[in-house]
Amino acid sequence: MDIKLFTQLFFVFFKIGAFTFGGGYAMLPLIQKEVVTRQKWLTDEEILDIFAICQSVPGVISINSAIFIGRRVAGTLGAVISALGVILPSFIIILVIASVLVTYRQNPIIDKVFTGIRAAYAALILLAAIKMSKKAILNKVGIAIAIVSFALVVLLDIHALWAVIFGGAIGIISNLYKGRQKQ
């Protein structure tokens, strides 16, 4: 049992959980930076695959990612430790905020603070999307899948799971078609 690795996992995900406002998608750039760039536990391609998988299963993407990464790096116990690390800060912060917010929610200053946090969160989601698209959209088929998936989800209000299934199916069909052309 590698106590040092478990401790690193816990504190990496605790830091991500403690210093990221806005939820799961806002955490993606930080998870990528910590796991790929700083710790070198995974490659850019591996983290992109993990984010795609974690988005397509039920649950919060940050917790799913922590569990998946923890399992990949240090087995089942690593998954549990990573999940606790990313959940614990939010749990503590929510307990404190809930007790204060009930009293001061109508305060205009508090309202402005949350308006600013929401705007920053939107920018972090956009940043994650831009970084992921650079690694995921590699050709014309990828561009088409991205555009159609975006339209399905945003314009037609189709659940994201169907866009993921659509993207996977087109990816398979495209590769089969390319394989037949080479023969």
C-alpha cells in the first residue's frame, strides 16, 4: 500500500474540490492540469477519454472523473480516496454557506458576488471546451460530429447522451468506411 500516492491523490482532488467554484465542468481544466501536467499520471489523450466517458454516465463529472482517475492510478482504494478528496471541500463549504446564506441571501452584495461567480464559471466551461476540442476534433468528420452534436443538444434540446451515442456511431461508421477505402 503506497501511502504517499494515496495522500497525493487525496490532496490533489481536495485542492481541486476546494478551489473550483461552479461545479464539475469548471473543474475539468484544473483536473487536466493537475493529473496530466503536474503529476503526469495520465496523458492528454487519456484524460480526454476519461472526460468523455465520465460525461456519458450518470453522476457529476468531477466526481466520476476523480473516481476513474483514482482507480486508474491507485486501484479501488485510490478511487475512494480521490472521490473523498473532491467531495469533502464542497461538503464542508456547503454546510458553512447554508448556515450563513439563510440569513443574508437578500443582501445585494451577496447577490452580486454570486452573479460574478456564475460569469466566471461560464468562462471556465468555455475554456474546458476549447482545450478538449483541440485534442478531440482532428478532422472534417470530427468537426461535423461536433457541430451536429451541438445543434442536437442546444437547438433541439436532445439529451447529451444521444449526442454521445450519435458521435460514437458516426466514428465507427467513418472508420469502417475508411477501412474499406484502403482495401
